[in-house]
Amino acid sequence: MAVRKQNIFNTITGGIRMGLFWIMVVIQMPLICLMPTGRVSVAYMRVFMWFLQIISSVKIRVHGKLVKDRPLLVVSNHISVFEIAMFPVAFGGSLIAKKEVASWPIVGWVAKKFGVIFVNRNPSAAATALNDVQKTLAKIKYPLFVFPEGTTTNGAYVKPFKSALFNVIEGTDIPVQPVVVNYRFRNGDVISDEDMANHYAYFSNAKMDMGPLAKRERSAFGQLYHVMMLGGMMIEMTVLPVPDLKGLNRKQIAEKLGNMVSEKYMELKDKPAKK
């Protein structure tokens, strides 16, 4: 399968889909405003993101299941903004996101309502950020997702996991479950590295260490529109076993989890989606 050629019909179709997305947001906003923040609002995020999935024509295929232990920290590689939306659809739960997202118009406010924890990457604020995560993990009954690469990539590889957030589980028995995300065409065919970089991944060229660069960098909403215009895609999620992390410090934890995700990602990257 090849990337859909861009033409006036696809441009109009993408515009209609984007318009429907914003209509969906506006219609649900009064309900979200009135909804109590907490377990109910986190559960509703699954519904909210499901509308985005349908409008964007994104398929989700999951292999494996999350363990039933709670609290549970789920770690994954990060290719675009779609992980933020599709993980709650696939598994329920909420996310840990970079502080910058909190300032995005509408998105930041809605994310806060949906229980997203915003982490300041500035070293001077690290203690406060970790304290917020620890407090949340101690009381929630749903999985919490985090993308330890610290940025999105071009999909050609997985960056080493950053270790800072793993302070919250160092010396504890909180399970951490890795999930590997691969993007495919909607029929499950492999997307080449070039097509991934130019059409499906959302990243900054300056932050890439290898693989192709994007001919055109897009904003988050620009990327959302572009995927809508292309007719969607498939997101394949492969759930890996919970590793034994006892006795490991945060850097060793990050390395072990990062290697697990990276090795599986590279193994699956050039293979069609499993049925």
C-alpha cells in the first residue's frame, strides 16, 4: 500500500474531518466543564478520545493485555500526538505529559480535567514533579501512561529512555509494563521510514539522531489534519511482560525498559501488522 496522493478531494475531506473534530469538542465542552475531576472524568476521556479515533479513521490493534495490578505505570515509545489519544481508548487510564502541553489552547485545560499530570522537565522543578506523580500513583485505580523518550521521533528508531521519572518507582513494588507502538497503513502494511517521517510521525528534525528527516515539520494540529487527509492509519500496540525491576536504580530501570521497547519495536517495524 502507498501513501494516498494529495489532491483537492482529500484536502476537502480532511478539512471536513477536522471541522467535525472541533464540533465534537464544542458539543462536549459543557459536559466536561460540569463533570467532577477524578475517576469519572478520567473514564470519560476514553469516550472523548474514541470520537477522535473515529473521526480520524484510526484503527487500533492490541496484542496482549495489561496486568490487573494497580497502581500501574505503562511506558511506551512515542511517534506522534496519536499515542496521547489512543492509549486511553485502548486501555482506559490517564497520562503523564510535558508541562508545555498544559499551555496549549483548549487541549491543556481538557487534559487537566482528564487527570493528566504535567511534568516540568526543568531540573529545579524535578522534586515537585516527582512528588505530584507519587501522590497520584498512590491513589489511582487506573493505569498511568508515560513516554520516557521525552520527545516524539521519526519512527525509524526508539530513543533511550530518560531516567528522571523512574525515581517514583525506585525501591518500590509498583509494576511497570512496557507497550510497543508501531504505525501501519490501515490495511496493516508496513510504512517505510521515509513515508513515516514525511506523513505519519510528528517530531522535530533537530532532535533526531538517525533516520530520515521531515521535508516539512508540522504543528500538532497540522499533523492531526494531515493524517485525516491521508485517510487515517493503524496503530498496533504490543503489550510486553512486566519485568523484574527489584534492586535496580532509576538509570538501570530506564535502560532495561528502553531496551525492551526498542528491541521489540525494531523487530516489528518492518513486518506487517499481526492479525
